[in-house]
Amino acid sequence: MAYKFTGRLFCSAALFSICSTVTLAQNATSPAPPVIDVHVHAMDGNFPGVAPMCPNTSKFTASDPKDKEAPFGWVKEECTPALYPSAPGEYIKDVIAEMERLNVTAVTFGDPKSVQKWRDAAPARIIPGTSFSNGMAPGQRVALDELRRDFTTGGFKVMGEIGLQYEGLSPSDPSVDAYFALAEELDIPVAIHMGTGGSGRANVAMPKFRGSMGNPLLLEDLLARHPKLRVQVMHAGYPMIDNMLTLLQANSHVYVDVAGLIWSYPIKEVNRYIERLVDAGFEDRVMFGTDQLVWPKLMSYSISMIQNADYLTPQQKRDILYNNAARFLRIDGAQGK
Ligand SMILES: [Zn+2]
């Protein structure tokens, strides 16, 4: 399906090769403190995954256009820990088992039918999200009234993932402004893909993708037009840290998530990026996310990246893993302090 090669493959940026040995997060004896994952996709396990997937690649290798290039630059290689897809038909069950074990609640994005499967499987752990181009070819849009119904009567809570960058469009493009106006009117937060993307083969696999359309400062006009809009910059605008900080400083309704980037790039680089966000004073606007697609153990792996971050205080870790998202999503009874 064309859409699968545009709006949803946001985390295919890495050429996975060598991985780290970060200990997987687990807690076998006492209930784990609550975690909110603000970036999960309502997949059913049919995503074309790589097995094993080696998180936090250490390098991105060159390719030559004279060779036949695979649509993704994912390299099949041995590593520890390696992440594997589920057995056929087991994916949703496996991820939800992980969410129970790790005490995770997840904002889960997709077309309403796909998200419903997840809601049915774990109603208390799924915060439903949907957007205006879910499951459609690039440029095709869900009717405004239909989307309005999703949020007013369908129980959806977040508008996302908005993948305009995969269409080569700025989030401030006037052609989609009515959707953002709707989100502002209904007081629904929006989650917009900004930054990381492509796969090292962007021109082959996703010819409309533009790295430049992930520039966080492209959100400025949108925010000026919709001053009450609550924005989640997915992937934290990676790697455009200076522009990301500029936007955060100027717009205090803006939060970021670290999904995708947390496991797609070299560990040192990931930690440096998150540390920079925190050191710049935005520790209360960084939210945890995975970009969960096809590997059930990705969730514990990604949590461990925050838990093992020696540059974060215990309080900052709890804020990133839970409190910041609870505030952004206005979840009552925020806990975890
Ligand atoms: Zn994305």
C-alpha cells in the first residue's frame, strides 16, 4: 500500500548494524512505576520488519546507486540484544503483555478500525489517536466531519501521527490548516512527525520525503495561527537540535517525544540529544515514546535507555517516562513523582 511507504515508516531512518548491550528494563518482583508511551502504532504484526533488528546502530553505511537498492537500509546482522517480530498473529497480544509487565499506557495511532483492535484487547492501556491521512495514499485526506466525529463521539484523544513530511509538506501548509483548526477548537493535542525519517534510501523508497520539511521552525506559522494548539513534536525534530530549542523557547505549548530516535541512532548521539534538551531547561517537555511497530521487546529496550541514562536524575527519568506526558495529555491523577 502506497501509504505504508510514506506516512508510517517514520522510524526507518537507521541502517541497523551494530547494537548496544543496554540491559533490558524489567521488574519481576514489584509493580513497575507507571510509564506513558506517547508514540505507538496500531500495527497487527504485518509490518515488514527486520529480524533480528539491532537497535542503536553505530554507523550508517554508504550505498551506490549503480547497485539494486533495497527500500530500507536495514542490515540483517547478529547482535545482543536482538529484537525479533512476534510469531504470526501474536503481535498485539505480545505487545500488550509487555505493556502489562512494564505498566505502560500508550497513545496508539492508526486508522479507527486498527486502533479499535488494540482498544478491544486492552481498553485501560490504550489512549486512542488518529489523523487525517490514516491508511490513505499520500495527499488523500479523511473528511473533516468524519475526523470531527472520531474526536467528539469516537473517543479519540490525540490527532496523529501527522506525517506531512513524507508528502514533502510543511506542517504550516495551508492545505491542511482546517484539520489543525479542528484540533484547536476541540482542544485535542496534535502529534506531528518532524525530523528523523527516510532510510538512507529516501529517494528510492519515499521520493516525496524531504528532510527539510522536518525543520521544527516550520511549526512557527502554524502555532501563530493557532495559539491554543498543543503540539507534540514527534522524534524531537532530530537532528535539528538548535531549531528545536528555538521553538521550545518561543512556544511553551510545545512538547517533544523521543520515539524512534531513541533506538534508531548511535547511543552516544541519542543520549547527547536528549541531554541537550534537558540541559537547555526543557526537562518538563520531553516525553517518552517508542514508535512501536513490530518488535514487542522494543518497549522495554527503549525504557531502559532512559533508565540507564546517567545524565538524568531519578526525578527527570520519572518526568520523561510519565509525568510530562500525563501533564500534556491532561491525564487525571498524574502519579509517578
Ligand atoms: Zn514519525
